[in-house]
Amino acid sequence: MPRGDKSAYTDKQERKADHIAESYEDKGVSTKEAERRAWATVNKDDGGGKKSGSGRGKDTGHPASHKGGKKGG
């Protein structure tokens, strides 16, 4: 699988990346940078691309989407 190939990602992960990229673009980030950040976020949340199935999708316990508000005092 060549670098940048998205075939190992589930449909849900792809939808998540699209939604995140769209949000970044709304904030004025370039399309290419928004796409890069979106896939980085999906990788951080889900541990990279993987197919769904039994025994897969182990919870990392710290998704980036729930990280806000826990920093600082």
C-alpha cells in the first residue's frame, strides 16, 4: 500500500475526516492543509486506518475530539 492510500480506512473514518476538513476550511485553512490535519486527527483518534470487524477498533481512551477543556487549571 503506497503512502497516502486511504483504502484501509472505514467509511466512518472517511466521513469523519471530510467533516473535520470542512470545519478547518470554514476557518480559512487551505484545502490541502485542512485535509492533512483532518487525517492526522482521524489517525490520532482511531490509531490509523483499519477495517471494521470482530476484535478490531480498540478504544484509545483519549480522542482528540474530547481533549478540549481538560488542559490548564
